[in-house]
Amino acid sequence: MPTTTSAIAATAPGAIDADTSFVTLDVVVDDPGPHDLLVEVRAVSVNPVDVKVRASFDPADGPKVLGFDAAGVVIGVGSAVTRFAVGDEVYYAGVINRPGSNAAVQLVDERIVGHKPASLNFGDAAALPLTSLTAWEVLFDKLRLEESSAGALLVVAGAGGVGSMVTQLARKLTGVTAIATASRPGSADWVRDLGAHHVVAPREMRDQVGALAPEGVDYVFSPHSRGNVETYAEIMGVHGQVVAIDEPEGLDTLPLKSKSQSWHWELMFSKPLYLPSDDSQHRILDEVARLVDDGTIRSTANQVFEGFTVENLREAHRISESGGAIGKTVVVR
């Protein structure tokens, strides 16, 4: 039988300080579907997608329970579940067309869930899923990098959530030279600690990247594409490739043509939305957990709020909305 759970939801789209943006209420939780896990949520982290959806969802869809990253404990399973059992500690990024993780309990398909890294607490684990999946798909699904891959990769906004994971995974699992952009001393220290070979200033990409890679970089990870296409075209070599995760309206990629360069899009939600039987994200998250537990990579949790309250969740959104966050912001129950 469906039950109810407490959640923090947006009852109408709006600005961060609107009374309707963060409201404590009870919401209905359906019975688990065949492949669903019912998870008691112990921690969440905030991503730019939370901010975007909060400000722009269709009011007819409200109340909107946000939250994509989560870590918690399985308390129920669907009839066809084979990968998990009640009591398992898990972490996941969810999907955009189901209720989110800003609730006491949540339903999520087992095929997009991983076993939580045993070496991490729930807060540090909740920082990882969405950014790890995005970074993994950027590097290994789109760019098809391998351990033997060489060349140079430019990681724009290297201290951001996804940039932090792109830098770590590229440095540890491939042979590419990782060049990260960072605009502040704290951000530069962060990306160096994650393994960036070089750090450049965003406003001096042309000159500084050109000096480091005279023949052009081979790959660019781009979370901030507006106004940068011509720069990417100039600093990449022939057949260079960009993978972007943002949504700049009316983007013109024609400057890439003269060097036969390519532009790719990455959206972590594509697989669960359009390939629901695909379990590759489950396998990626289990591999990321193994890499964390053996010390190859680390959590990118940087700011942690203790207590799942309207005030803490609002402040976590404020940090994400600022555009200057280093790593991930986490809220722990």
C-alpha cells in the first residue's frame, strides 16, 4: 500500500528566498516497482540541476521534491530486485522524472544504484554519484579514453563538482595530461590536489593553454560553453573534441569546422530516461566505490551541513547558485 513520508519540496517555481521554494510537507510514496529499492535517505548533495529545476519547473507538477544525489540504506525491495537486499548501504544519482532525494525515504531503480563506498560516511558518499557518472560518461563513453590514451585534456571549471571528478579519473585511469582552469588560489590548490598536471586562469586560456600544448589540446570538458566556442576551436588541435554538459541557448559551433573538430553533449539522465533496462550506471557506481575504497580517488565533499532542514538545504542551494563552489555541498540527516 502507498504510504507517506516527510520531504522538503518546492510548491511553486521561484527564487531561492521565496517562501514556496523550500517547504516541509508529507508526500505519497508508491509501492516499489519490480526493480525498485525503497531507500532511507541519510545524506544528499546539491547540484546545479537542483537549482535549475527549482526555479523553472511546471507549477502543475508541484509540489516538486528535488534532490538527485543521495546515500542511504535499503529498507525495501521490489519483486525483481537481484542486486541489493534490505540493509545494504547504497548511493545513487536518481533520475529527473521521479520524486527526488530530499525526503526521508525514496524509490529508485536498482539499475542506477551502486553499493556505497565502505570507507566513506553517508555525507562523503552522497557527494559522488551524479558527478562521477557524468565524468565517467564524458571520459569513457564519449571520448573513449583508455589507460593507454595520451594527449592533453582541458578541464574547464576544474574545481567544480563534475570537473573535480573528470580531473581525478583522467589522471588516475588514463595517460592524458590534465589541464584545469581555476580562477582563485583555493580553487587552484584544490585541482592540483586532485591531480591536475597544470592549472590555468579561465580568462587567459588562449595564451596559457597554447603555451602548454602548442599543437593544441585533444579534448575539452566544458560546463561553461557560452562565449567559449571560438576559444576552444583555437586551442584544440585537428580533430579535437569537446564534451559539454551545459545548455547555452543558440550555441554556434561552426568555428569548429575548419579543424574538423567535434562537439558532444553529455546528460547523465539520458540512460535512465531512455534506456531503463541499461545497468551501466550501477556498474560504474560500483567501480567508483572500489576506486574510492582502494584510495585511487576520493570524495569531493567540501562543505557539509548537519541536519536536514529548510535552512540548511536553502543555504546549500545558495552555494551552488553562486557558481563559485569548490567540490560538493552536502546535507546530512
